[in-house]
Amino acid sequence: MDMATEARRILLVEDETAIRDAVAAYLERENYWVTGVGDGTSAVDEFEKHHFDLVILDLMLPGIPGEQVCRIIRDSSDIPIIMLTAKGEVEDRIIGLELGADDYLVKPFSPRELVARVRALLRRVHIDSEPQREVLSFGDLEIDLAGHKCLVKGEEVDLTASEFKLLTTLSRYPGRVYTRMELVEKVLGYDFEGYERTIDSHVKNLRAKIGDDPRNPTWLYTVHGVGYRFEAPRE
């Protein structure tokens, strides 16, 4: 048993009972503590009452829609969120990412794959939270690795776990070009094909939060046909 999974608490929000029960069974088999609910109102209530380490959130929910639940959670927490969606179109699949989710799965999905995603996200958050005596400074942008904080012009910016990992990965080696697939592996912790668009969504959100104009960037540059690089502004 992976000791890192002990006592990890997961909020599972899925209105289809069969799917909720099957996913919960797989997660509990891996020693995760699971609270399962079937509507958005219950999800918000449970999130506000208890501490969770990760949320699995269906988009299509009775009561409060999944998109709104995601916004409510993001208003107060950077907890990892995996979004579930029944829609297969690329634009539909990245809606959750633009709302602040860290990852997504399209139904029907394998519960084993979902558990692998959960394990990868929680492992990454655990590693990122370990103390590191390092602060990266690039003009108005400061990244405090030990404090897991990002500041722009002295003001703290709220980043999701995936956005923070993406920023630190790129900024550790200014000028280096990372392909989208490299970033998928480093940021999300797995190498399933077809998730390069996930990185595009995270970059878009990250740029908006740190105030980096993609048409005239200060830090994050697109390398067309390849991926992204980070540049340290010249003094």
C-alpha cells in the first residue's frame, strides 16, 4: 500500500449512483477516505463543512451545476479538482480547466484510470508542499517555492496546484522550450496521449492570473508548433 494515500480525503460529486458507487469502491480499495454526493448543493455543503484533499466533480449535476460548484471551490481553495464530463468535444472538455480544474476525464472512463489520475495529482501536491529553500524572482514576478506562493508586484496571486507546477517547471530553466507533451508529463504526472490541449488551457489561465499578455508577453512565450518557454525579463 502506498503510505501517501493514508487518510487522504476525497469529495466525489456524481449524480449517477452506479458510477459514484463504482468509483468510490475503487478509491476506498486504495485506502482513500471518500465522501460521495449526488448534487451540487450537497457538494458545496460538504466542502464547506469538512477538509478534503481532492475533489472529483461531475459537470452535469442537479441543483447547483458543476461549473458553479467549481467556481465556489476555487473562490476559497486551490485544492486539486478532477472534472468529469459526458461531452467528447475538445472545447467542451476544456471548460472545466478554464474554470480552474486541474484535470478532466470524459465519460465513459475507466475507474482505474481515474484512480491513477488521483494518485498522480495527490503525489504531486505532496511533493510540491515539501519545504524548499528557494525563491525565484523575475522582475515583478516572484515565486516562493517553500510557501507555495506566487506574487506579482508584491500581491499574491491564487494559482491552482497545476498552474503553480506549470509556472515553476517553466521558470526553473528560463529560455528552455518545453513541448506540450513534456509539460503534460511534468505537470500532470502521466503521459496519456491527447492531453496537450490541457496544457494550453492551464497556460491561458496562468497568463490571465499573472497579467501576461500573450500578444506581448513578459514571461510566458508560445513557441508555435512546439510548446512554451519562460523568459526572465532583462533588467
